[in-house]
Amino acid sequence: MLSEDELYDLGESIKSDGQHEPIVLDAEGVLLDGRNRLAACEIAGVKPRFTTYTGNDPKGLILTHNLRRRHISKGQQAMIIALARSFSEHSLRHHAKLHHISLTRLSNAATVLNHSPHLAEQVRTGALTLDAAYRTVRENKARAAAIEARHKRLREQAPDLAEQVSEGLLTLDDATTALDQREQEEELQRSVKATDALRLADGDLAPSLVQLVEQGDITWGQAHQRAEQFHTDRRNAIQQAQQALRVIAENWATVQDLAARPGTPYLRDILDGLAPEARSLAKSLTTLV
């Protein structure tokens, strides 16, 4: 509907210039088009002029007349078509082509109408732009999807927490935080147990970290710290051993030469000039050649 001032102006125009377009009724007297003209005539005290629609598509007539309004935006036009489409079997593409309107705009209008009828009504009346309504709907859908994803995660991974949420004993945020903490602790325990298995495979005979936790000597957090330190020390030891073996490999020709001279003064003089540890290593290596 036009505003009160606009209706008054329209009434004055009809009073002075006449009613250019008749008000359209159906065969039963139901108003199809011209409610602003009818109200303006009543305000101006002018007898309205009517005509009777004799076609077989009154909804199509209403749609066509509404889309011809000069003061409505493309977004309003798209929303009017989306509203009218509920009475039609044709596709959005058909309506877009028929009414010369962007398929994207029409699709956005249909999305707003399907998910938020109150926003659709604001678009239709011009109180809200279609773009703004569509953004709001998309944001609401994204939030709803995120919330549903959190509920689904709780149902699948922590049914006890999901039940507490459904009973109102926990908020969704608190339940999600509790699940995060639970999963972090489970991952920490898996990491410590994997470290224990590696230590055992490496020949470490010290008590396992899990055993120390179960005895109450350390917490899982402390066990995880020790596991991390074990991996650091192990990496360093491997790198040192690799470097030592590279040095031996680079000088293996010397070892072979010494092995070829057992019991010679040359070998004896070399060994006598070494520290006990190096002498023992040299003797071991020469026996391997």
C-alpha cells in the first residue's frame, strides 16, 4: 500500500484528472488489482470505476500488474515472482526468462522465501533489500549448519555429553569444550603408549611411562613431557651415531690396511699411540675385515 500522503495525492489526482485505470474485480467481486486506487477514491470521495476480469488466470494478472509498478526494485520484483511461483508449476529459469529478470536474483529471492518468510515480506514491501536479506539468510544457514555439526559430533563421539545438552544440564559450548579436552587427553595417552612401545623395542628396560602414571608417580601431562624428551634424545643419539659411522666409512681403507698387517711393528706403533678406547675400537674393526 501507498503511504497516507501518497494515497491523498492520488485521490486528489483522480478527483481532478479522473481515474485512468479501472479497479479490477473477479466475477465474484473479489479485488484483484487497484486497492490503492480504491482507497484513494474513498479518501477523495470519488466513486470508483470497476471492471470485471473474465480470464482464467487471476493470479497471473495480479503478478503482472505488481511487476509493472514503477516504484518497486528488482529485488522486490524477484520476491513477488518467488511468492507467485508457489502457485506455478514452472521452473525458476522459466520465470526468469518470462519476466526478464536475473536467474541469480530470482534464485536468491526463492532462498530467502524458503528459509525466512518474514525477511521475504520485508523485501516485498521494500523495507529490506534482497541482497541484505540473502546475506542474512546465508549467515543464519551457516550458523545453523555449524551448530548442527557440533551436535552431530557430540552424538557420535560423546553420547553422554549430547544427552546432557538435550536435557539442559550442559550448554553446547560447555559440552564441546569437555569433548575437546577429552579428545586431547585421549590423544596424549595414545602418544605416551606409543612411546612406551618404542622404548621397549629399542631395548630400554626402565619402567614404562604408563606404569608410572598408573602407580601415581607422575601425571599424564608429565608422562607426555617425558615422552617428548625421549624422542628428542633419541633423534640426537641417532644423528650422532650416523655421523660416527660416516667417519668410519670415510676411513675404512685405513682399517683394511691395518687388518692386512697383523702383528707388524707398524700396527703396534699405531695402536700404542691411541687412547684405550680408540685402541679397543681399532682392534675390533680390524677383526671385522
